Amino acid sequence: MSNCCSTDKQQETNSAKDNSMQPQSADCCEPVKGSIDWLLWGGSSFVVLAFISYWFQSPSESWWYIISATTVEMLDAMWIGMLLGVVIVGWLSRLPRDLIIATIGKGQTTSGIFRATMAGLLFDLCNHGILMVGMKLYERGASIGQVMAFIIASPWNSFTLTFILIGLIGWQWTLCFIAFSLVIAWTSGIIFDRLAMSGVLPQNENLHELTSDFSFKETLTKLIKEADYTPNALINMFINGFKDSRMVFRWVFVGIVLVALVRAFVPPESFNLWFGATASGLFLTLIAATIIEVCSEGSTPIAADLITRASAPGNSFTFLMAGASTDYTEIMVLKDTTKSWKTALFLPLITVPQVLFIGWIMNTGFA
């Protein structure tokens, strides 16, 4: 069914803008002008209140202090990745669509999925920052499989966190985790594209293919020469990136609120007792990672603890990957971007069985 985001008129307009360096107009699927985005403003107001109040409290076991401390901890871990995400989103909105597609490869092909997977590996952003970039790639014409491969490969596979993980669990386990996560990302991307091609999932209405006379080198050279580098242009680019990222911010703030409430009112359980290298421990790890959303910076030390204290490498891998498989922020943002609940819910449906299977192999075969 056609909607305001898929009319022929808009597609013609987008096509005319593809070779322009100008930022795109606001998305017609943003909240109606004059209406209040209660999730965005409610979540952000709660986060701001908790953040400010933290600095006026003494450490205690009170529920409000735990909420405030959790808010500060999560913002401290996430703000750099989110800021970089805004910058990259603003930058991507100014790039010609052909240049982006030429970089990540043709959609609905194995090579395109592989290139998107490697791009996700190389981006040094947290899962919320990478989510902003992934949604912009979708809007610029990447296939749903490429977008899924990109965001699944990326959450904890940044250079920074990789070095931290090596220090915590050693380079052998770290390389093993990276290799298996790339396999899941690439496999999932292929599955998503095949489902879209067969009609099980909706196609990306922005899907774009390169023209036969396209030259990557010429396009890039022209872009560098003609781009506006004035301070005013850079400021506008950042503003546009922030506007395009509002949908992600909305669910990030909601996620922070939920995590803070869980930490304040749900007693912490011992990993040694509940999260050992057993089938039940593996499933409990998945459930815990699903309920207690943590940013990639926060999940890394917890994952390391599952190896060093619980002797459960499979649980550790599952905890890291569950952020990309069951994260409700990602699911809701995917739903908003693709306009499809089905596409969003297929993320855990496709990835979780792979994660659990590999986690089980690690626990039984390598522990």
C-alpha cells in the first residue's frame, strides 16, 4: 500500500536530488507539525532530570540515586558514539546516492552483503550510533539485507572495544567472537534479502541501482571540489544530522529510562549461580540481555565477567550479540524506518537461533 513515504512524486523528487550535494528535505513521516512527540520529550525530560539530580546527591542505595547514577553511566558511555552518529548521518545526507551504493556494493547480492558487513566492522561507533548510520543507509537505497548485516556486525566490533576485550579475555577469544559475529551478520543479511526478494518481507522502496555510466572516481572528485566547507555549511550539516536522528534518540531515551528502572527495582543476580555454561544459563543470559539493555561499552565488561567468573564463553558471546538481536531500541527504530513490524520482528527471529547455536557450541566444544 502506498503511503506518504512511497509516492511516485516523492521518488521522482528523490531521483532529481541524487546528484545534488544539498541536504534532503524533512521526512514526511516525521510527527505531524504541531503535535507533541511524547516519547521523545517525555524520555528526554526524565533523562535530563535524573542526570542533573545526580550531581546534587550523595551516594546511597536509594532508588532515585540508582536511577540517576545509571542515567549518568549510560550517557557517559553513549554520548561520543551518538555524537559521531549525528555527524555521519548529516554527512551521508549530502552524499549522492550513487556514491553510497558504489561504496557498499549492489543490494541483494552476496558481495554487497559482505561489503556492508565489513563496513559495520570498521565503524568505531556504539550500537546506538551505528543504528543512526544504518537507517540513513536504508533511506539512501541500501537493501534491507545490507542494513541488517551492517548493524548486526557493528555494535561491539569497534576498534576501541576490541582492544578493551583483548585486555579482558585475551586475543584468542576476541578473534573468535569477531569471526562468529561476522558469520551471523553476513548470513542474516543474505536471509533478509532473500525474504525481501521472495515477497515475504517488504522491499526497500528506496532501493537504488547504479547507472551504467557511473564513475566512482569522477563522482568523488567532483564532490570534494564542489562541497561547501564553510562553517555555516558544517553547522547546517550537523543540524540536519540531528533532525534525521530524532527517531533514534526517541527510543534511546526510552531505553535509558527502562534500564534505570530495572536497575533500581530489580535485585541483581549472581552470574556464578544463574549464568553458567549450561543450556539454562545460556537462555537466562539471552533473557537478561534482552531485558537489561546496555550500550556496547557496558556490555563488554559484563561479557568478560561471564568468561572469567562463570567460565561460559558461549554466554559471553550471546550477551554481546543479544544487543543486536533483541535490542528494543533497534526493533522500534527499524519498524519506524521500514514502516513494517514484520521486518523489525524478523531481526530477533533470524539472529537469535544463530546466536544460541554458536553460544552452545562455544560452551560445549571450547569451554
